[in-house]
Amino acid sequence: MNFRLIFSIAKSLLLARWRQTLVAAVGVTFSIAMFVTLLGFMNGLNDMLDSLILNVPRMCGSTTR
């Protein structure tokens, strides 16, 4: 395979559609950030509800159950 040709085609397409590339990159970045945020929130909420329902003392920073 000619990687130089493939790279030049990819570069020209990215530069020709720079606005579309920017919107796609921002969308992917925002989606990943929201996924990580919601995953952390759900884990924290799950730990809190487990400790409230089961009366298990919570330890800050503990990931064991």
C-alpha cells in the first residue's frame, strides 16, 4: 500500500471539509466527556444508595463493595 497517497487523500479531504471535520471532532469529544461524567455519577449514586439501603458505612475513595 502506498501510505503517502492515502495520507495525502485523507489530508486533502479533511482540509476541504474543515467545518464538517471540526463539528464531528467536537461532537465526539462532547459525547465521550458526557459518557465519562454519567458513568462516574451512576457509580457514585449506586454506592450511595447501597450504603443507605444496606446501612453499610461508606469509605471515601473506596472502590470495593
